[in-house]
Amino acid sequence: MSTACTSSSPHPARASDPKPGAAGVGDRLFPSLGNGGYKVAHYDLTLGYVPETNHLKGTAVITAHATEDLSRFNLDFAGLKVRNATVNGTGARFARKKNELTLTPTKAIKDGETFKATIAYDGTPRMIEDADGAVEGWIETDDGSTALGQPAGSMAWYPGNHHPSDKATYDMTVTVPKDEDGDPYDAIANGMLLKEEDKGDRVTRHWRNTEPMASYLANVTVGYFEITKNRTDDGLPIYLAVDPDEAEAAEDVGDLVPQVTDWASKRFGPYPFSSTGAIVDHLPDLDYALETQTKPYFDSAPDEKLLVHELAHQWFGNSVTPRAWKDMWLNEGFANYAEWLWEEDQGGKTAQETFESFYDGTHPESDGIWAFAPTDPPSAAHVSDPPVYGRGAMVAHKVREAVGDKTFFDILRTWTKQHRHKNADTQQFIMLCEQKSGKDLSQVFDTWLFNKKKPTGI
């Protein structure tokens, strides 16, 4: 194919000309996740779900701030049929390519402008298989469904900027039917239950999360549950939902949630959210739990250590969220170390004894911890591998050993205070450790965090 010559060339774009926002934030492990050109402030999700047909109808109203002049912008969205879209109340063109939804407003969005994008959609939400073989996204259960998002599953049920570096507040209004006996399904989501409305053959529940949340922590769970509402000794609201099939095995969870929350508040600083709780579902084939914000999700009745782990994530991962997925050890390492501390404080093994069992390979979770440095997962398939968890906890313990208990716990409380509801990374943690201790800790971090090889001595 040939083209005709012209006497003039197109004018180069001026610096102020609006441009398309990037399709991805450039995360090394998940390059297609997130989008450039804007930051989301709030998601208002209105969902109607019918468990019998697994049909979801949704409207997402996204309030965002432009960080550059935008001619169009992308949202991460997998599956489901987009029915219409508007930007600032005016119809917008939309296009789909794999998991990217591109919106083109009739009028370009200016740098610094606050804008609203509204997307209406419906269909059968899908389950997503991770690179490591685990499943996430919208997962059907024996009596409903649950939505689990780590690392990319949230895009299976609502469009958004699905990278942990862009946190936002949420409203989720979920309408579910009553069954043939007239009993309503329960619909549980993050945050506080603001309103419950019986509409005859349906029930609508409005949940609000006023503290910023990374999208991978968003959750809606539908099914039949035994609901318990309580408060901690400090007056923090507790919302506990237990599948009747797990009620007997989970009978201690109601006591453990406030006990662990209060314990962790003393260790790590004030609890960072307006409520706490747990969802104990009956989905044993899932084979994992997730630290969904304010109410960790468990596929079956958790043991004590797993409950400690997921509640510790409310500080490490949920409130203080990694800037990039390579820093996930800051989530999992400290949640694992919380398990060690809990056992130590309950009169069991000391953290030092647990550390030694990881080092010598006798601990059942120590297999594979030397495969790579915790900060350097080789690919997305390895982001949840043993070095991120076990080695991450070992790093925490070596820092504690190097600076002493008083300084170590001061570091943790300062970390969760300085970065409360924000994003942070490994270098910021190292800088804080050295600032608080007044020591050069490069040898500790080089040996235990950045070096792949197993140290020759402890």
C-alpha cells in the first residue's frame, strides 16, 4: 500500500494537548494492571445479584482526579457486558480489548480536574485463574458467591484502576432476592452496614468503607450466614458472618476476633479502620484465606494462627499498602511475623525458636524460602511464594534482634502511623529502621532481604 505525498507535515502535538492515559502503571510483575492519567477517589457500586442464575447487574460511579490532560482513559475490566458509559453526565464512547475498557469523553479532561465516570454493565461474572494456578474473581459457592481480588480478581466484577497504588473509598449497595421460602440471602461487603431495606421479594444492603482501600481487598459475599454483631473492649464494632456448615468448627472465632484485634492494636498501633470482623464461608476447595478489608474472608473455619495472620494484614497490607507488587513481603512477612509474636505472647514457642526452625528447615512452612530474595519475585506466578512469607518474617526478626525490642516495636507503630491509609515501599521501611535505631542496618537487609542465598550462620 502506498500513500500520496503532501506538501506539509502534521503539526507536532503541543505539551498541553490532551493525550490518552496509559494502559497500565508499569508494575514489573503485573504490567497491565492499573492505568495512568488519573487517581480514583471513590467507587460507588450498585449491584444486583441472583445466586440461582449467577447473574450480576451493576453500575459503577467512579469519582477520580486527572493527573494529566486526558483525551481518553482506561479502566481494568474483565468480562461482563458494558451497556453504556458516561463521563460527567454526558455519553462517552467505549471500547473493549481483552481486560481494558477505554472511555473517550466528548470533552477532554483537564489536568487537576475531578470527573465522574459511570459504567452500566451486566452478565455472568467470571472466575480468573492466577499465574500460580489459584482462582480469584467472582467465585460461586454452594449457596451464593464471593468476590476475591488478589492480585487482579476485582476487575471481574467492577471496572476500576486495579493496582494497589491507587486506593479509594467505597460505597457498595447490593440487592439480592429472597429464596422460595421467603428467606433473604445475606449480602456482606467491606466496611459498615449503613442501611438494610426489605423490598418484598428482595433485600438491599448498603455498605460503606470510609477509609481508602486497594481494589484487591474489595469483597462482596452472598449466601446464608449466622450473623453476630458485637464490640471489642475498646468499643470497636465487630461484624461476624459464619456459614452454618462451619458454625461448630468456628465457635471460637467470635471470641478470637476481638482478642486478636486488641492484642494487635497494642503491638502495632491503633486499629486503622472503623470496624472489624470476619467472614467464615464454606468453600473448602478454595484453599486460601484473604485479608479483605475490615472482614477477612476464610474459606472454612480458620485456626488461631490463620486468624492472627489475616487480622494483622489490616495494619500491614490494608492500611499500609505496598506501592508495587514486588513489595508484597511488607504485607506477608509482617503478617507471618505476627503469628510468631502471637505464639510467643501466648506462652508458646518464642519468635527466636520459630526463626531457627525456618532457618534449619524443620518448620513445615520453610520449604522453598531460599528460592529468591523476598523483594525480587521472578514473575507474577511467584508473588505469593515462600520467600515472600517465611523469609519476610525472618527479616522482621533480624531487624528486631539488631535494634532491640523497644526500638523494634516503636518502628512498627511509627510505620503504621506514618503511612496509615497510604502506600509505602521497602526503601521507606529501611530508612525508618535506620532513623529510629540510629544504626547502619545495611548488612542486615543485604544478608536477609536482598540476598537470594541462605546465610551461612545466624
